[in-house]
Amino acid sequence: MTTADPDPLPGTDTREVLRPRVTCRRCHRPLHDPESRILRLGPECRDPAERVVRREVDQETLPGLD
């Protein structure tokens, strides 16, 4: 008689939650901030000119989603 491993509890399976490790191009420290991860530069290593500009835009609702 063999015992099968029980299924993991919902929300405890971390395979989908783990993000790939992204490090700074200059100092090679791990990056956690989304903006830093996009640029691959930490806040201490980048110039203010390298900042990602985010703009909010008004969008019409999709048809059928009234």
C-alpha cells in the first residue's frame, strides 16, 4: 500500500507566484520595484532622465460591457 502525496492547499502552490530574479545592470543587486525591473536599473544607479513616465488615459468602455 502506497500513500500518495496529497494535493497542495489552495493558494500554497508557489510555482506561479515566483517571479524571475532581475538584477541591476550596474551593481547586480536584486530589483523589486516594477519600474526598476523594467529598466533593469536600481533607483541608486539610474539618472532621473531614465525614469519611466506613466500617463493615465481615458478609454471608452468595451462594447458589450455596459
